[in-house]
Amino acid sequence: MLRTRTLSETRGFMKALIAADRDRILGFTVCGVEAGELMAAVQVAMIAGLPYTALRDAIFTHPTLPEGLISLFSAVPR
């Protein structure tokens, strides 16, 4: 994620568990700088019952940490 480079904090990871039959986010973990910023965005999607594609297709401000969710959810196999 570009934002982590601007903060000089590139260590960390994100991982999501997606329901194959409904495309819903079942779980999410993040470890790294400002992890709570990312967690909040995913929590809202989970509470609303949105498919992971809602975050994948979102337009986030650049450079921000939530912008990395696009890359994460774009890697979900079809």
C-alpha cells in the first residue's frame, strides 16, 4: 500500500475470509500501522451485510490505508 511507504511503516498484513456462496466477509484481520482505520471500514461492510465487492469496487482517497482494501479484495478468486 502506498500510504504505508509515505509513513515509513511497511511492515504488516491484511487477510480476509470470504463466504464462497454469498461473497460476504466472514472475518478480517489486519496487523500494522493504523490497523484500526482499516478495521473500521471492513466492520461497517460486515455489519451492513455487504459483499466484499463493495469494498473492492469502492473509490478511496489516495493515498490512504483503506485504499489497500481494493488490492486485497481484488485478489479474491472468482
